[in-house]
Amino acid sequence: MSQIKRLVLDVLKPHEPTNVEVASAIGDLQDVDGVNLSLYEVDQQTENVKITVEGPNVNYDLVQQTIENLGGVVHSVDEIIAGKKLVEEEETLHDRG
């Protein structure tokens, strides 16, 4: 099975633990080189965040388990890059509308 290099996740989480704590916990996982957590929406009890995880062999199940252990839930997997290198998405004429 090909190794996952990047995951982009849409996550719903409670206000506590903080976004710093969530990003740090994911960043501490084996084979994770970096984490980007962006806040998109806040309501009275929850926050919607986008979490981007990169590394040489990201373990999706372990990332998901970490998020769930912190009280969050993965709503969707918005991007996956797997293989020997990172491949960036290119804009096409179709994307321009």
C-alpha cells in the first residue's frame, strides 16, 4: 500500500482542548512532519477546523483516533496525497468556470 504524504481533514471539535493542543498532539505522532490547523467556524459549543497533516508515512487511523480521543470527529477527508512524493493539484480550464 502506498504511503500517505498529506491528509486534509474537515474536523468538528469542542472548544477544549484548544486548537494549539490538538495540533500539537497530532504533530507528536510518529511519521508526522508538520500540522496546519485553520479555524473556519465557531459556535457556542464547537469549532469547525481544517487540519492538514504532512509526513513521510502518515497513519490516517492514528490521526483519526487522536482527534476522536480529544473529543473531535472527522467530517470528511478533503485531500489525500500518497506515493513517493507530494503532487500539488493544478488548476484547469474547468476550475476557472
